[in-house]
Amino acid sequence: MKRALTVLLLSLPVLCPAQGRPNPPCDRWPTNIAENSLKDAGMLGNIDYTKTQAVQLSSEKIGKSEDGEQLWREVYHITFHEKGGKKIKVIAVNDAGEFECSMSAVEVFVVSNHLLPKVESDRMFKQIE
């Protein structure tokens, strides 16, 4: 009985796949728009592009566009590293279609401070950092 329950529990992720976009994430679109927005606001200088990170936090179906294409709302945590060592962190939110990443404007939220939990071993926070 225990064995059957274990097999059932282990097979649940296979039976209930996540609802992401069918194509790879569109991390370059919100990253480029966030970079331009930060530069226009005078908040970002000389970037070290090799250290720029974009982590997708969320992707959720939100309906269909006017031409019937499925739309997803995507949320990214983006970290820019300046060559001087300064880090600028933003949250970028935009809508993406099945074949087009730029289905809406990108909203950029500057993260001024990130309060880490007392338990520093939390995987989610380490992945974002």
C-alpha cells in the first residue's frame, strides 16, 4: 500500500504539467526595455553585460489577443551589474504571445532593497540573487 501511494505521489508532477508558454521565455525583450528605461532615468551607467541576469518569476495565461493568439503575462527579476560594481535590480512585467514577445509595454519596477529572510538557505531567494 505504501509503495502504491509513493508511486502515485511521485507521478503527480507528470500528470499536472505547469501552464507555461509553449515557446522559450522571452527574457531579452523585458531586459532590453528595462535597460533603456533605467538609462533614460539616469539610474544606470556602464553595464557589464556578461553579468546581467534575468530570472522568470511567473508566466500565466491571461486570455487572447485581438487576432486570437494566446497571451501570457510574464514577470522577470532582472539584475544589472555596472562595471563599477553597483547592482540595479528591477521587476519587469509584460505580455507575450505564442510567437511574439512584445505584445504589451514593459512595466519596470526598481527594487531598491531586498530584505532576505532569516533562513538564508531558501532556494528561491538564492536563485534570484
